[in-house]
Amino acid sequence: TLMPKEDNYQLRLNDTLSIDRKVWTTSEDHQIVFGDSLLRIKDFTISKRDQSIGIVSYDRATDKDYTPIAVDFRNFKLSEVSALTNIEGFDFGGLLNGSVILNDLAKNPHYLADLLVEELTVNDSLIGEIEMTAEQTSERPVIDISLSLSGQGNEMTATGAYNIQTNEIELDADIQ
């Protein structure tokens, strides 16, 4: 349901959503308010059994600007995304936990991510566990990346940076 709210709009989703013909439940008290210079998300979570994705914006002193938005993943099955990509001959899975924080989306987007994928599989082959952190400060068009892969005889660490403006990526990897 979309309703006007002062100079903005409020979006209220149904208690259940169908995503790829699977039923997900939304949090009861969620609130999504948006307008020309505002996006506020309160207690929005979609869940199915023990997996969930939660989205919330942090409060600021005024409602005149976009606030940082946190996206939290809890036991989210990557196979849900794999099914949606519909890439023939390529399936992936695993459990995603962690968070991504999106800052200043309207004027100067930058990010902070801290993610863990347990039991990563590619085409039904168990690869291991991936830990990843990524950060982009407001002063630079570069995302600093750190990741590690471990398990199933796979050991790798990598650090580097991705330049958003040039689409260049520089990684130093140690593969054992």
C-alpha cells in the first residue's frame, strides 16, 4: 500500500511476499517513507524459516536527508539468488551472514561491508568459507577489499582496491 505522508510517501508491504514462487514473511511493524530528499526504513525484514534480510535506516537529527541504511543478512541462502539469476550450468549456494551499510546515497554514495559465506558451493562442489570486508570512504572513489577463503583444501587471502570511476581492480592474493 502506498500512501501520501506529509510531503513524502509511505509504503507498506503485505505480510507475505512471493519471491520466485516462495513465500517470505515481512515484519509487522515495518515502515518505509520516501520522498525527493528522504528515505527512511524502520524495521523492514523479510524472512523464510531461519533466513532473513533486514533493512533499517539510522536516525538523524532531521528528516531532510538520506540516512545511512544497513542491510543485515542472517542465514540467507545464496541458492535463493542463484535460482533468480537463471544462469544455465552455474549454481551457487552457501549461508550469507553479515551486513552492508550504505551511506549518503543521494549525494556521495559510499559503503562498508562485513560479510561471511559459510559452506560456499559452486555447481554442488563445496568450496569452503569466504570472509569479506569492503570499505569506501566518502573522500575516495575506491573500495578497499579484504577477503579470505578457507576450507576443503582451499586457502587464500587477498587484499586490494576497486576503483569505481575507472572500473579497475588491483588485488594481491596469497594462494596456498
